[in-house]
Amino acid sequence: MAKLNRKLWIKSRRWAKKNARVFFTAGSVSAVIIGLRFFSLLQIFELAAFDALLNFRPAEPTDDRVRVVAINQRDINQYKWPLEDTILAELIQKIDAQQPAAIGLDIVRDRPLGRGQAELETVIRNLPYFVGIEVLNVDPDFRTPALPIMWKEDENGELKDGVGFNNFPLDADGVVRRNSLYWTVDGNTKRSFALQLAWQYLERIEGIYPEGYPAENPRYLKLGSTIFYDLRDFHSLYGWLNPQDNYQMVSNLRQPEKLSMVSLSEVMNDEIPPDFFRDRIVMIGDISESTKDLFLSPFRNRFSSNLDRIGGVEIHANFTSEILSATLDGRPLISFFSLWQDSLFIIVAATLGSAVVWRWRSPIRGGIALLISISSLLGGSYILFFTSGLVFPIFPCLLSLMGSATVVTMYLAHQEKELSRSKEFFQLIINNIPDPVFVKDSNYVLTVVNDAFCRLIGRSAAAVVGKSDHDLFIPSEAQHFRQQDEKVLQTKTSKENEESLTSSNGENYLLATKRSLHKDGAGNIFLVGVIRDITERKKLEAELRRTAEELTRSNHELKASEKRLRHQANHDPLTGLPNRKLFYETLQQLLDWGESNKQLVSLLFLDLDGFKPVNDTLGHDIGDMLLQAVAQRIKNCLRMSDVVSRLGGDEFTVLLPGIKQPLDSAIVAQKILATVSAPYKLDDHDINITVSIGISVYPEDDTSVAELIKLADTAMYKAKRSGRNQYCMTPNLIHIAEQNLEKQL
């Protein structure tokens, strides 16, 4: 498992290093885009992209719950401006006659005008669902209050909300895109004109009451199951928004022609259906050019590229319709990703742009891939907006994608230019080198070769350049070349190795190739290989190795023969025991050892009793088998350090080095007597034979080889004369034994 993890880690590092340029470019470009966005320097472009989404959205049906009584220029010409109280009173009465859900007057009215003041006050007082407007401002000097009669009293005598502020924020380009639901002024929280009217409708017609701000939920307004989020928490489109306690939201406006609208004259002249206003919200306001109550909307004029200008009452009607549609129909509200999510999208787009160009370096393939990426980004953003109202940061992401793609394209162009220069330089240099030379890029593709290399592999330069080893050589050789190239690229160090190469005409070469890395000013990496043909040298080395092997083998045979001859010269061929020559050498070595280490060495001289009759009667083959059996029995009686030899015929010797006392020799002799005298079964012949043993001990008897042998031989003959099948010690040893016995007694 640890080995697998290490391999994965190594592969990941290689991949990251290979694509470092992609990540560096993506990080740099996205950091710049996020920084520009942080300071709202891209806001004008993002707003334009948002407007495009609104304009390209499919047409929506008209919201029949909101009616607008528009005061146009023709009405102003007929009824004058500002309208007198009597005109307003009559207009409101005509609308109320059809039993609307709510009536909103989007005309600033802070004092009586003309005739009909009492009549207007009576009409407004008797309409609990009437809503007027006031103009708010942080500075009290710039506020315009509503008529006192517009503020209603409940059963406890407290003022009810019969007034809503008609302020709405304008963006830097003067376009209306945002709606204010609440505004806290002097510690009092005010509702907007559109919210007041929607509130009236939902309570009276649908039985839905608001939740949340400013009651249970301290942050957001909730109507039914719909939550209206405060733009201060989702302000990616507007940077660092500071609405000063102004509860705002970006409005999902309908196109201007999708409002149900009639003129003042049509109402006053009873030119509308009798139930046109029934259970609807009716909003009264002017849309004429002369009153200058017109504002830019995000929608483009169908006959020009300019933005449409619509009246303030149309904007409020849009705001009211948006609240109703979101609450009752589930129509999406405009929402945004958080800042960190937008930043993540920008980083991903930058990575995509740089990766696409880096991966597909062909202008055509890269351009197609970029076009697909951009189309996917635009299409995905449109679908997301159309289905959920969620605004994707399309412009920053497009800018990030195209910016990173441009940077990588410029880098690749620079790299390609430097690559061309480097190839020309390499070609100029290596053509003057007599040895075969090749140059590969980081993808292991041959980019430059000299004439010597072409002659070596039997191909022309045109057939080689642009090809990999797998295109030119047999698979096993190509795989080996690739492995050696990878080692150099991974370790960043030069390497020299020997390898074989088969040319196109089937000739096999043995080569010594030195590989090294070179980098040009643009960061292009080249692997340069210089080749030496060592075929003849390798053949000579192989011949020398064969000669050396033959000499070594002959030497081993000579040593084995020498060892065999030495063994034959020093050992009895019948029993394999040391012969007389080796016996004398061994005895002398043991005497020298005994002298140096103050140790006793015993010599036993053995002669078989009755061997000649057996040999004469049963034949030499049986005699030889008997000698071999006797030799083996004697060996079985001895220690590993003891030495038994055959002097010839039926004579044997035994050397006992390092005995503790001379009588230890007698113990061994007795053991040999008992062992040798046991019956033999040889080739269906039962044979009995005994042995006579003579014993001498160094240094008790003497210190010379000849004298010890003579004493042991004399003792052996004494044993034979004494009846055979026994051992006999030298007189000196017998004397020592007697002295030891007297001491013991």
C-alpha cells in the first residue's frame, strides 16, 4: 500500500510539474480578475451582462393582478398638472366602485391642491386599502411627507401603515435594477410603496401575512414560503454595497409591455370594463415626458439600441408584481452566489482557458475547444438564470477564461519562436560532429538529427524528424530508449549507457549513448544524445572474455589433475588411506606440533594375523575386500583428529595426537583389537582375522620419527610372538605403567 501511495505521489508530482504553467497562469489571471472585481472595476460590464440576460429571456405573460392608471401627456394637457384634489377624488371613487384589492397613489401629495380638498380627504379616509407615498432621505430637509389623512388609525387610535416610500436606488449608469423593501430612518422602519400594496393584496385576497423582518426573523422578510433575501448578504454584482439600513434586492423586472395599463382619460370617461379593477391592485401615476418621472430600465428599445425609459409608476408596478409572483406563483427572485463561490468560478474558468490552449496547441482545435467552452458557459448561465433566477458571474468568468487563454497563447507563441531558433542552432552545431547526434523535445519526439545519425539507422532526416523511437525501432529497443530518456528527464542529470540498435536494413549495432538536458530562453527542454559506435570494441572484448574463460577452465582442470595426482601419490589406492609417504610427513608434523604444545603423540603399528592364508586361499579380490573392511573398522574406532594409514600389504599405522597419558593408547588398541577381530562376511565367505599392535609414545619413548617407528614395530613383533591378537607397549611405557600402578597402591 505504501509503495502504491508513493507511485501515485510521484505521478502526481510529475503531472503538476508538467502543467505548472497552466496553474500559474490561471492563478495569476484569476487573482487579477478577483482584484478588479473587489474594487468594483468590472461592475459596469457585469451589469450589462445582467441586462442581456433579462432582454434575452423568453416573453412572460402579463400579471393580471396589477393594473396601472397611467397619466400621459394627453391627460396632463386635458386635466393640467399637478392634478387638482377634485380630479383625484373622482378618479379614486371610480376605481373604488369596482372593488379593487388596493389602491396606490404614486403622486407626491404633501398639501392640498385646487378644489375638492374635503372631498379627497373623505374618499381617502373611507378607503382602508389606500396607500400613498412619501419621499425619504437621510437628511430631513430633503424628505417629502405624505398628507396626514393618508396615515390611517386602527381601533386603538394608533397610526397604521397607509403610506410607503417611493424611493428606489439607481445604479451608477442611472438604470433601475434594485428595489428597496424597507428603509430605517431615525430609528423607524418604513415599508416601500410596492411592499405596502402587495401586503394589502396578500392579506385581503390570499390570507397571507408577512413573517420575519422586522418581527420574528431579524434578517429576512418571509411571505408564504418565499424568503426575500437582503442584498447586503449577496452582493457579488455590486461589490461592497453599503445601503445604510436600506433592505434591498435586485429586481426581476418584467418587460414594460407586460403591464396592464389604462390612461386617466379612459377611467374618467368610463371607457374600461366594469370589473377591470375588481380584486386587483390599482396604481396611479404619471408616465409623461413633461413631469420627468421617467427612468432607464434594463430593457432595450426594440427599435433602437437604447435602453427603454419607463415611468416611476411602472417601476413600482413591476416591484409589486414581483412580490406577488414570487409569493403566489413561485416566480424566481434574483439571487447570487457568494463572493467566495464567484471567486471559485473565476479560478475554474481561468484554469479551463489556460488548460484548453495548453492541451490543444493547434489554433483550430484550440479555437474550437474555446468556442465550446464559451458556449457552454453562456448557455449554462442562461439556463440557470431562466430556471432559478440565479445570476452566474458570467462576465468575470468569460474575462478570466479568455485572459488566461490569451496569456498561454502568447507564451506558446514565444516558446515556439524560441524552439525554432533552438532547432536551427542545434542543427548548425551537430552537423559538424562526426558522431551520431539526436535532439528530442520533452515529448520524446526527434526534432533535430545529424547526417551521422541518419547513416547509422539507415533513414533520411525527413523520415526521422517528428517521429518517436516507437516509429523507428523495434519495440524492445524503443522501450529501452524511452526508459533511458525518462531517467534523464526525471533526474535532470546526464547519463551514459550502452545499448543495442537495429537499423532499417537489419544491421545490429552496439552503442554507447550519452544523454543530457538543455533548456532555451523560453523554457523549452531538449534531450541531446551523443552516440559512439562500440560494436567492434565489444566484439574484441567478447573474444577476450572467451579466451580468458578458456584459460580459466584449463587452469581449473590442471589444478584438479594436480590435486588428483597429489592424492594418488599420498594415498593408498585400495583403501584410500594415507600411504607410507604421507604417513611419514604427518608423523613429523605431529611431533613438531607436540613439541610446540607440550603434547603427547602415540604411534600404533598394526599387522594383521593370518592375512596371507586368506589371500592365498580365497583370492586377491577377497583379500582386497578384507583390507578395505579392516581399514573402515579401524577408522570407526578413532577420533576425527586421529590418523590411520596403510604402509603396504597388511600393515597399518594409527597416530593419536594430544592423548592425556600413555595408557590412553592401550585403551584405543584394545578397542581396535575387539573391532577387527569380529567376523567378516565377504562375498558369502565367513572370515575371521585378528591384528597385533605395537605402541610407542612421543616423547616418552623417543623424539625422532625413525626411532618411534622402530620401537612400535619391535613392540608389534613382540605381540605376535606372544600369541597374536594383542597389543604390546615399549619397555619404557611398561615401566611408566608399573610406576603409576605402584603410586596408586
